[in-house]
Amino acid sequence: MYPASEQTTSLKLTGKKDREIWTYAKKHTFIIITHDEDFRELSTLLGFPPKVICLHKGNLSTSALGDMLGNKYRVIEDFFKDSESGCLEIAF
């Protein structure tokens, strides 16, 4: 469903500071999907890109997270195309 998506582990960004992840995402035109409120704050402080999707749900398996994001495909697609929005909050 999201073929160009990557995890921080596969990009060797695990343990990096939020700003480093932010810079990487901006450079490579990624949307950051996170539970970490710090990225929402960075979006407010620095603007976008990158865009940020904040998930408000407990820990999920990778499979459950994939299903959840698949169910929100249209919402995420609209957010991606929206030139005025930098942060999307998704609660489950």
C-alpha cells in the first residue's frame, strides 16, 4: 500500500536524535509517522516538509500498524496532497 515507506531501523536511524530524523525525512521527502509528540512540536516550530502523522494509539505490531494505515489510506493520501497541512493526528 505504501511501497516507498521505510522504517528508521532499515535506514540506520535508530537511536538518532529527532532533528537528524527530521533532516533525513526532509531530504528524502518522507512523511514521518510516529507516536512521539516531539515530531508534532518540530512541525509546529519548523514547518514542513517533512509532514508528520501522529498516531494516538498504544503499541501495535507492525502488521496491525500496517492494517491501520491501510484503513486510513484515503485520509493519508489527501493529507499528502494538502499544501497547507504539515501535521495529521490519527486517533484509534
